[in-house]
Amino acid sequence: NAGVTQTPKFQVLKTGQSMTLQCAQDMNHNSMYWYRQDPGMGLRLIYYSASEGTTDKGEVPNGYNVSRLNKREFSLRLESAAPSQTSVYFCASSEILQPQHFGDGTRLSIL
Amino acid sequence: DAKTTQPNSMESNEEEPVHLPCNHSTISGTDYIHWYRQLPSQGPEYVIHGLTSNVNNRMASLAIAEDRKSSTLILHRATLRDAAVYYCILRDASVWFGNEKLTFGTGTRLTIIP
């Protein structure tokens, strides 16, 4: 069972570079989420998508954009990476009122 | 969002029960109590949730106080694999479709002593 798959697992960027984090789920869930986790802290919501074609801001959306490409895929884009965006990024999916299923994360370092 | 308070860390001996407390004194009537855990270098995983009554599943038990202002996650027989950060989260069941965001605190880091 693949569940939620995130790519890449690790990435190092230079300040100002752009990149897209990919997330795909195979559970036919309507809702998908992007979180970030900084060292020693809990997860914070960046963006979420209640269904295909809709996206909404979470707690910390600045510096990010998202695309819900289809029901399976939800990508997170950093247009101009900054050192403050060094973090571990987690994607999750769920059905209404059901537990969220998380991927194993993308570890992103920005120099 | 209603907040939860958990101890920063706890230790327990292997093969003994573990009781992880959570205070949520401002809980509303529509808040479910969810527990997730995060093993090292992994994403969070769902453990259990409940509304008013105590709940059991294959992973753990959830004991909810009668006034719902606190709850306790019970691992009946801890193993080394249970070493993780445990998060107690309130999830509002009255929100509209798709707006089911989880608000994570810093959780309780559980160490299992062999």
C-alpha cells in the first residue's frame, strides 16, 4: 500500500532558486494538505485543498503556491527559496471527518 | 481553535503500560479528541480518536474525562517501537466539508527504556 507518496525525499537549494514538491495519494481522498515542520516544533499547515480544483491558505502560506492537479496530486511550489523555508515538508490526505494519512516528508535545505 | 496542553517528555519501561495525559479545558461540544504519533524521521500517523466515551483499538485506548476537559492515551504494553512524539489534537466536527485542518502542538516525546 503506497498511501501518500512525496518526492523528492531530500533537496538542497540555493537562495532564490525555485522548486516544486510533489505529492500523490492512491486512497481516492478528496482533501489534501501541505504542512511544514521546523526543528523541535509541531506541524504547521501551509495550504490545503478540500477537493479537486479548490485550494485555501493555511497558517503559514507566504512564499508558497500550490496546485491541485487532479484528485490524486497536490504540489507545493517555492518560487524564490529563502533560508527561512528550510524545513521538513509533509503532505497528507483524508476523507471528510476521517484521519489524515501522511507521507514520509521532504527534507529541504536552503543555503 | 481550542488548545491542548501536554507534558514535553515522558519515560516508560518496556513492556509496561504508559499513560499520556492531555489537558483541553476550553474544548467545545463539537471537538473530537484525536491522537497522532510521529516516529523518528517519519510523518505523523493516526492513533485513535473519541468524542465522549472511552475508545479502544488495536494500537491504544483513549480515556476521556467526564467533563471532557482532559484525556489520557493508554499504551497497554509499551515496546521500543512506541518511542515517538505523541500529539493530542482537537478537531472540530462542525466545520464544513474539507476544512478539517489539524493544529499540532509540540506533543509529548515518549522514551521507552529497555
